[in-house]
Amino acid sequence: MSIAKYIPDELDRRLIAHLRADGRASLAKLADLMGVARGTVQNRLDRLIETGTLLGFTVRVREDYDERTVHAVMMIEVVGKSTTQVIRKMRGLTEVYSLHTTNGNWDLVANIRAASLSDFDRVLREVRMIEGVSNSETSLLLSSV
């Protein structure tokens, strides 16, 4: 089945929504919640993985899990047509929690989470050294309101 041709239907979207709420839910629990057979859930899950719709499963952690973690937002300006190269390098940095393309003066926005200020400083230096990054502006996130 081609990734480009597969479009999740309503049942797939409901399954994805349940997995977002509880990625560890058993097939039996998902089947019960959705009102379908366990085999249906297994087949849908297999297809979502096979087509690349689901890229994997992850752990979600409370925002206040580790209050010592340094959180920041970094806006990045990219030179010319090097965005793809910069994205590839940025994805290799474990402290880059999420990365987004954007419009306006900045080309990319990165959410950064580092264990300490020294790790944060290292990440800033590494990003600024990536070929194609011409400018950046970073703001530390101090508290959620």
C-alpha cells in the first residue's frame, strides 16, 4: 500500500485519538472503547504502521516532571536553499524537542529542552555552527501561565 495514497478514515482517526490519550492501551481495551472487534483494531494498527501514518510510539511526560530542565524557543534564519540540510542536522540534536517550518522573518522554530544551562549553551553553539544557519534568536521559557 502506498503512503501517498492511503488516507486514514474515521475509524483510523478514532484509533489514533485513543492512542494519543493512552499509547499503552491494550488491543482489547481499544476494541472495547471503539466498539469493534480486537482483530479490527489489530488490522487498522498494522496498516497505520505499514503506511507510515503512525511513525512510532513514545512516552509523554508531565510538563512539571523535571522543573530543572531548561526550556527554550529558538527562531532560526536559513541561507538560500539549505533548509532541508539544516533540518536534517537539527533533528540529530537530542535536545531539539520539536522543529517547525514557519513564515515571516524566521525559517524554522525549534523547541529546545536541555538538562542544564551548560547543555543549553552547547546546543546553541551547535545550532549556530550548522552550515546554512545565518541567524538565530532564542528565548528561555521561564514559567507557564
